[in-house]
Amino acid sequence: MIGYLKGKILSLTADTALIETGGVGYEVLCSASALEALGGKSEGEVYTYLQVREDGITLFGFASPAEKNMFLKLVSVSGVGPKMGIAVLSGMDINSLAVAIASSDVKKLSTVKGLGKKTAERIILELREKVSGEAASAPAAKGTVSALPASDGDEDAVVALMSLGFTRAESVKAVERAHSEGASTLEDVIRAALRSM
């Protein structure tokens, strides 16, 4: 499995990057943020997911481990394949996506090109449950308070941060810092928490 590539950028198109490493050029179908990160550089890196099917092999590229983690969550949803997962990540940044899932914002998620209302609802339903399950079973770090946040909105913010790969303890602390900075809405809390991490 190819999980990461670093090398010379040979070319970029609207949705792919050709990256040479070890004398081999890898064509990688990239998210918009990965292409943006590679743009204007002679060398770059992407975190990758390799899909092997009987009709072909495709390498998908991401700007960060958190973006790849969100992609893996998306493709675990029934009816969402890797190409749809890349389309979702290209249509929304991972912060906005986490907020939309945590707040069950079907309308916002449905703005992604090619993503219908029913699929958006399925993504929210399946990922929200999966992420909530992770939140319930995640152990607290030593010396931290593992209590649930004060409100459902705070719990949604913690769950959204955990879906991006942060631990429960890190997420709770970041939400508390966001509140101390004056953030009040779910979206503001998540944004402030991400800035502080």
C-alpha cells in the first residue's frame, strides 16, 4: 500500500498531480486542498490512499493526515466511493465538513457538486454515529478531565474535532479554550478550537 509520496512535481491538472519519486512518476487524483498545496512548487508531498479494482488502480492524494482520515470516514459510508469522497473534500474543507456533519447540516453538505440530499443525509447519519462511538470509547489523557462538555453543542464540537483525528482530551481542552475566547456558536467554537490546536 502506498500511504505517502514525496518528490518532484512534474505536472498538475485540474484534479491530478504527477509526482516523480525514485525514478517513477505517480499520477495522483488529488483533493482541491492537496492541489493548492502543491501549486507553484517544484517538490511536494501528499498522503495517499491506493484503490485496487479489477478495472484499474487509482492513487488518491490529500494535503494532510487529517484530510486523509476524513476521506477514509467518507468512503466507509454506504454508497460513497473514493471519487465521491474526493469530490466532497474538494467541495468543502475538512473544517466545514466536520461542522456540517456535527450540526446535521444536510443543506450545506448538499452544496457539493454531485452529492444529493439522500447521500448527504446518509453521510451525516453514518459518520455521526461512528464518531459518537469513538467519542464514548476514547480514553482521557492522564491528568485531564474526561467529563462531557456542558452542552450538546459542546459535545458536537468535540465529536467534530475527534473526527479530524484529535484525541478526546485534546478536543475537550480546545473547546474550553474556544469558549474562553468568546466563541458561542457551534461553528465559531470549532473554528476557534482548530486555530488553537
